[in-house]
Amino acid sequence: MTVSPVDFASLLCSRLCHDLLSPVGALNNGLELLADETDPAMRERVMQLLADSARASASKLKFFRLAFGAAGGFGELVDTHEARNAIEGLVAENKRITFVWGVEASAMPKSAVKVLLNLVLVATESLVRGGTMEVGGEENDGQLEIVVKIEGARIVLDPEIRRTLVEGEGAQTVTPRAAAAYLIHTVVAEAGGTVIMSEPAEGIMIFGAVFAAR
């Protein structure tokens, strides 16, 4: 199957809408409750709900801007602190995941940041019951090496996502759920690289990519 640019844009839009529906919907529900509620204690709880939902929405938008967008406002290199902050905002909503940052470089090419963030998205969704996620990345002799290691009691990688990571356009179908996996495969393949993925073993799984620095 060949995914056209228009089709892929549609996949990303569908993915964004799906992930933002919950926090934005909670904002709407909170505003409706606030309009009818007169009890001070309940109003305080609703205000906390609104604050949490607004924070979750902002965190996801910041993450998706770097993971899926053109990273406007940055040059060819992106400050790795921006990537770290985006990941921390994403996993902050999941209290069961401990995030460990192992990238020493102060900046990375946009393509590397895009691959790193999308690997994080895939890895986070694979930690069904939470656990630890370690992120690393460096450049060696013109090659970018990105690694995301997860450990948890239960690791589940959707077969469609696994297939898309490996095959890209060779996959029979690409749905919004696999948009991140398709983006990873495409960026890495265009740079003449390889996506690396281990099988879950004793609660550990490693995702990675090696490709030419740009």
C-alpha cells in the first residue's frame, strides 16, 4: 500500500483529534458543571478539573508540535531541552511511568527529534501497566543513534504498529493509530537508516533507529 501525502496528513489529523478529544472534552464538561454548580466545595473541584484538563491539552499540543509538526521557530537544530520538556509533559499525565532522560547533546537535527518523540509515543503506549522509560540519543561519525528502552510488568506492542515500523508503505493498511510508526519508518528510510526493535523479554523492550545525520 502506498500512502499519499494527503492520506498521511489525514492520518495525523485523525490521531491528533483522537488524543485531544479526552482533555478538551473534560474542559467542556467542567465548564458546563461550573455554570450550574453553586456549592463552593464542588466549584473548587471543578476548577481543579479544568486546570488539569487545560494542562493536559497544552502538554499534548506541545508534544505533537515537535513530533508531527514542522517545528516552526527552530532552525535546522532543535534544543534537546525542548524535546525533554515535551516528553515530560506527555508522561506527566501517566503517573505509572518513570521517565529517564539520557541525551547529552544540547541540540539535535529536527529529523532526529521527530524520530525520538514518535518512538517515545509508541513506547509509552506499549507500557500497558506502567514502568520505566529511558531515552537516549547521540551522533557517531555522521550517524544518529536513537534508543528508547522500556521496562514494565506488561509490555504490549500492537501488531499493526509493529508491522508499520518495519514495513512502512509495505504494510497492508496504515490507520491513525499507526501514524507515529509510519512517520518513524518514513523519516528513517529516507535517511538511509534502519528501525531497530527487540522482542519483549523479561519485561524489557528496546526501540531504536540508526540513520544519517542531516
